[in-house]
Amino acid sequence: VGVIWVALAMVGVSYFMVFKGLKSTYSTKELSKTELINYSLAINPKADTSLMNSENITIKDVAGNEMHFTQKTNSKGKVVYESFYGLKSIKNVIRTIQYNFLLFLGIAFIFFVILFFILNSIGINILRILVFVGTFSLAMAFAGNDLVNFIGVPLAGIQSYELFSSANHVMNGTLDPHAYTMIGLKFPLQAPYFYLMIAGLIMILTLWYSKKARTVTETEVRLGSQDEVHEKFNSNVISRLIVQASVNLSKVLKSTVPNKLQTVINEQFKPIEQTNVVDAPAFDLIRASVNLTAASMLIALGTSLKLPLSTTYVTFMVAMGSSLADRAWGRESASYRIAGVINVILGWFITAAVALSVAAIIALILMKFELIGLSIILLFFVGSMVYSTYHHKKVQTKKVKSDQVLSSIDLNAEAAFHKTANDIANSLNSITNSYILSIKGLIEEDPSKIVKAKKITEELKAYYGDVKTNLFKAIKKSELSEKQTAQLYILSNDLMLDILSSLSTINEVCDVHIKNAHKPLKINQIQLLKSLQDELVNYLTMISKQLNKYDFETYQSIKNSKRIIFDHIENALSQQVEGVVNKE
């Protein structure tokens, strides 16, 4: 089966790369008599149009380059003038293949079956070859489509200017630009190789070095991953409805499909056990080959049909389709990943609408304000790029910290005790700072202190949230002897999240009090808060010091401090209740 699939994929890739590629090297253009006259005058305003009634017409531009047209009657019965661009020898080869299409496909298929059967027999992984060829094919498809999108409009502008300049030079500068038509762009124009090379180099460097491009790739890979990953998107109503409908449909199918057939199908989806969970690939070679082959063929087909498709959209949707077919979206992740797909698709539509609107606004500004408008637009875009880069850098920094969490989880008993102790000690110090800032902000009515406190709390919550997300992966690759260590991680992490939840509540209550300009605290309330703050800070500091010394035995004094703090909190609450009753 593997040999047949690889052979079929290679036939498809070869067809689109070779056949469609060669077919795009030539073209035939038809013009009516009026269009031919207009075209002749566009490239050479002093051209003689009195010879336009002959069967074979030769037109010269201002540089003396000749174009040949032949009169013929098209399929609609209209008299047109036809011109051929490219090599006729290539056209003859393509016609021969078209007339014997099935024969050529059959020969290619048999050749690839024999070739890959031999390679597979001697132990070569033929899927790797297909992935390599598919990657090259996809790169070619991207280059053929995205390169046009990247420089097509600027080149058309340059060539339009060159056509007008040449014609205007012949007319000694008297040609009216408003009356000059762009019919010259109807024919294939030779793009300067210098521009193509520069554009290609920019695209390569951008793909290689751009962190934003990596983020786009990572989003696609994460949504299609066959492993448990930190889900980037939250579920929404639509994704939940789709998942629930799919689950109900699955139940109906299970009740109708024979058990033996279900067993056979399920056997095909058993994942290969990965020895290295941290560096495991997002999906296997089979799905990689399907993604690359299908995406490259679809993009090449769309390009050959001159459809303005989005290569990124095609690649993304192919990857999502293969993920669904490969059961990469389980019950635990389907709702989030479908939400991600919906968000990405909507994002493209929103981007298109924004691009359309912004282009119209920019055109209007340039028309009304000319150079001043251009200067304002450039300043705006430079500022936008700086902000975007800064924001993306912050996001990437958070992501790097999140990725480091999994590699830092060690389920070896001694290492786990030391790491957990250090982490909790450092976190308690940060919690202390956040708590002090909140209380000071409340007492002094300083919102900036509360903002800092909330930032510290959110960073801690993000860290322990990442630990919780990655714990499952770490436990999966652990041994049974590390069971107690895993339980330690789970318990300590949950306790820290509980503490942070309480701290977040304190931050929020203080923030609401300041934002709504409630009455300032009374002197006795401030004294109570400061007293409790000192006791709590001392309590957390004692725990932190014990953890830094790895002293897990001497904790009686800590327990005593805890009881005293609880008693003082109850007394403080009692005093506040009395104050409310007495309307103090």
C-alpha cells in the first residue's frame, strides 16, 4: 500500500510540476481589430494602422521589437488576430502528452511503482523521499503563486510607466496620460530577472528569519498535532455544537457498523509509541506526505487556472483535513482546535476586509494630500511595524518561558524535591511582593501599585498554568517508580494555584475599591491591615527560608504562626462586623 501511495503521489506531483509547468511557458492571445489598433498605438503612437486588414500583420514598438499577428476566425465565429508567445516545440510536446494522456500517466505510474518497490526492498524509507519531493513541489507552487502576489502589482506599475514613457518620448512629451490606455499589459511582458531574484531572496530570508512566519507555522502545526499540546484557542458555541453533533453521529455509526469492521478500522489508527515525548514530531510521515502532496497539487492547479487563491489558506485547510482524518482531534482537544480553525478562517476574511478598506483610504489620502499624505502614511506604517514587532516580541518571550516549563519538569525524586522547593520559595517571595503592593495601593489609593501587583500575580498564574498543562506529558514519559514524585508535582501545583486564586481576589477587590473611588480606609482599619500584613509576610518568609534550606522537617513554628494569623483574622473580622453594626 505504501509503494502504491507514493507512486500515485509522485505521478500527481510530476504532472503538476512538469506538465503544468511547461504548459505555462507559452500562451496564445487573441485581439479584435479595434484592440489591435489600440495596442499598436499604445506601444508606438506613430505606428501605421492602415495595414490592419491583411491576414499577417507585424507590429513594431518604439524600440523596433516586432510582434506577429495572424488573422483567423475563432470558435464564436468572430474575426480575430492571434499571436503566439513561447516555444512551439514545447507546445508540440504538450499536445502529444494531451493526446496520449492516460498512456503517459500509466507509464509514469508503473515506473514509480517499480522504482519505489526496489528502494523499499533495500530498506530505504520511501515516505521520506516523497516528503522531500513534496516539500520541493510545495516550494515551487508557493513561488509560482506568492511571487506573483508579492511583486505582480509593483512590476505592472513599473511596466505601465515604461510603456507610457516610451510612447510619450516618441510624441515629444505631448501624450496625455489620462487618455493613454493600458492595453499593452494584455500581453505577456518579460519581468526583469533582477527584480525576480531580489523578490525571491527577500521571501527566502523572511521565511527563514521572520519570527512571525514561525508563529504562523506553529499555529498550523499545533492545531494538527497528534499529541496533547497547550491549546492556543478557547472553545466557542459553534465549535462545541460541531463536536456534540459529531459525537452523536459517531454513536449512531457505532450502533450500525459491525464490531469486526470497527476493530479493523481502529487497528489502522493505533499511534506509534514515541521514545522522546519532548521532541516528538507533530505528525507522522504519512500525514506529512499527504499534506505536502495535496497542497502543492492544489496550489499548482489554481495557479495554472489563474485563480487568485491564498497558498497559506490551501495549505492550512489541507493540514486540518488530514488532521481530522487521522484522528488527531480527540474528545479532549476537538472543541478547542475546531475553534482555532474557525478563528483562523474568520481572521482571513477580516484581514481581506481591512486590506480592502485600508487600500481605499490610502488611495484617497494620496489623491487629496499627495506628498504630505504619503509622509503621514509612511510614519503611520513605521509606527505600526515598531509596535507590532514589540508586541510580538513580548508574546514570544512568554512562549519561550512556557516551552521551557516541560523541559524543566524532572520526576527524579531528589531533583524534583529541590526544584519544587526552589520554585515555591521564589513564588512565595513574589506573592509577598504582590500582596504588599495591593495593600499599599489600597491604603494610599495608588492604582499603579495595584497594577504592578496584578502583573506579578498573572505571571505566576501563567507559570503554574503551564506547569499544569505540561505535567500530563511529563507523567506519560515517566516510570511507575516516579509515581510519588508526580503526585508531589500535582499537589504542590494545585496548592499554588489555590493561593494565587486567593491573591488574585485580593488584587481585584483592592482594584475595584480604588477604581470606584470608595471611601478611604479608617485609621483602625489601616492598623488592622498592616498588622495582618506584617504577620502574613513573616509567615511566608519563614516558609521560603525553610524551603531554600531544604528543611522539610522543622515546621512546628510555622504551624504555630499559621494558627496565630487565623486567630487574628477572626478578631479583625469580628471588629469589622461590630463597626458595621454600630455604624462606625
